[in-house]
Amino acid sequence: MGFVKNPVKGMCDILPQDMRLRERALSLIKSAYSRYGFEGIETPVMESIDNLLSKQGGENEKLIFKVLKNGADLQRALERGGELAESGLRYDLTLPLARYYSNNTNNLASPFKALQIGSVFRADKPQKGRFRQFTQCDIDILGDESNFAEIELISATAGMLCTIFSEMGINDRKFKVHINDRRILLAIGRMAGFTEDEVSSALISLDKLDKIGFDGVRAELIENGYNEQSVDKYLGIYSNAEGQSVESFCAKIGEEYLDLAVAKSLNEIIECATASVPDTVELCFDPTLVRGMGYYTGPIFEVTTDGYGFSIAGGGRYDKMIGKFTGKDTCAVGFSIGFERIITILKDYLSDEAGKLRGEAIAYLIDKRAPLERKMEIYAEAQALRADGKTVTIVPMKKNLKFQIEELEKIGYTKFNKIYND
């Protein structure tokens, strides 16, 4: 059997020019978030399979890349018919953060503002903007029960997105932040007559509304065994909901199902965040926003931009997850950036210039037959230029010098010193 030169399906090789664009975007993200007081952390790419299958990750738990036990443990599992995996690749950064925080609470500030950037893995169907290995950029605030946390996360993320695109020379890109609250979604389900378990299942169908429409959601709910009268009552609450304010929409929900303080707090988040984001960002109440993760307990949000059929960021409050590890609930709210999707959009807009070296870049092309003393001089000279902050490469001169220089220009080199065998 021969070696396979292509990467595994859904995973990508990254060329140098793409890597330069990614690193520039990552640098802008880190810089923008650090100005809001978020601190960098890192967690392992593998987590215990028990953590990953804890019914916190919604549909993503069906997409886990499992890692088999090894040695005698694997043999015993095979013989006894038990679970063959003991760990798996993380499908997001939130669950690992919850474990990290529960394990390191005494060494962290309170509230703790975390910035985490890393690869996550999902056995998904690859398509544009969707991969099996991709980078996420998460900011989270742990230990703050107030809605200041949501306002801060939305403000920081909106500001960061605008910074990236403006720094890249893209000033016409607008963003919309959709905001809802998990408690509103649950209240509507209960009002329609669904049990708690039925509400959770119904939300999976409602989450497909933008793809299959109301008729498709209705058909799926009935097919799943829901009472037709309850389904019609459930979906009727969402009809003509677009453009409604938080207060007017929630007025349709009985106070026995929804605490009025939920609507008041959500409206405050929208109003305060609107006052703190750039003009190119619109915030809107979206009562049909679900977010697929089962761990959300309060406000949820998602960012979209015109012309693309995917969200580029999403998050929400998850006050119950850390308690799964510690036995004591801890307030937590986070926002996750789909880094690969941002790169996809940037590459649609930018020319090849964006992936070139930045600043002065100098190439020394040396004839291999040049005297040793001259080579030593060049290496000393190059080192001095690097110490001065310049990018310098030293390469052997090729026969087709013109083509060699053209290739270096594509990378971003602007000055060429040719050293011949004098």
C-alpha cells in the first residue's frame, strides 16, 4: 500500500501565504480581546470520553472523534463488550474550559476573563466554511452572575470583528448580532403543553427553521410524535415575531411560565451593547435563535453577515456546566468565534497581497562559488539587518535568476542583493 499525500477529508494543509494571513488575523484578535482584559489560557485537545458524552454538547456529541483505549485496557473492553474509547478529541472549547476552571479555581481571579484559541474536531460533513478540524477563538467570563458579562462579551466580539476587517482594508462589511434567551424558548414550549424533555427535543427542530421553514418544522415535530394542537400553538407564538421587541414578544408568554425579569435583563443587554458597538454592527432580538448546545441556561447570541449562509460567532450563558465538575454551580458566559469562517470571508475579499510578508523584506541570492570571506560578510550583514527588525533570507542563486526573483516577489520580498563569484 502506498502513502497517501492528501490530508484526511475535512482537514487542510495550510500554505505559507495562508499562514501569514491567519497569523495576522490571530494577532489582531488577541490584541483586541486583551484590551478588554481577557487572559490567554490553553487546554489539551483530548478530553475524557465521559466528559464529552455528558449530554452538554447537543448534536455535536454525535460528531466526536473517539480515541481508543490501549494495551490491556482495550483488550478487556473488547472481551467484555464495554466502551472501547477512554477519551476523544474536543468538539469545542467550552467543555474543556469548564473542566479547566473547576481544576484551577483557586489560582484564578474572580470573575475570570479567559481567552482560548485552539483546534477543535468534529466528524462533520465538510463544505465551504465547515471543516473537521478547525480553529475556534473563545472568550468567556466565569464567576459573574450579572448581565455585565453578556454586554462585555458582545461589545468585545463586535469590536474585534470590526477591527479585523478594517485593519485588512475591508470597511463595508456589516454584522448582525442575534440575541435571545434560553429561558424564553423553554417557557414557550411549556406554554404549548410540552414536557421538559419534549421542549429540548422540539428546540432541535426549531433550530432548523431557517433551513426548512415553519412547514418543515411542523412536519418534523408531528413526525416525532408531538400533538398537532400543541405544535400549532407552539409555532403560532413564533409567527410574525420578526422585528418585535423583547417586551412585546414576551407579553404573549404567561407570567406563570416566564419571569418578567428575564425580558427586562435581555432588553438591557441589547440596549447597553448597542451603545458600545461600532455603527457597522446591528443588534436584534431574535426569538427563533436556539443555539444547538444543551448547556445554555440564559441569554444566547449569534453573529451573521450578509452574503454568507453560516454564522461566524455564537455563544451564551451556561451557569450549570461547571457545577457538573464541582458540585456547585458557577456563573459562566462565553462567545466563540468561528475563525475558519472569518478566514473564508477575508480570502473572498482580499487579493494575494494580503498573504505577503509585511514590512521590508530582503533576499540575498548568493552564487555558491562565491569566496568564503564574502559569504561570511553576507551572513554578518544579514544578522545585523534582522536585529534591526527586517526580514532577511539567504538563498543560493539559481540559473534562472529572473524566475527566482519573481517567485520571491510573490512571497513579499522587495529588495534583492545578488552576490556573484567575483
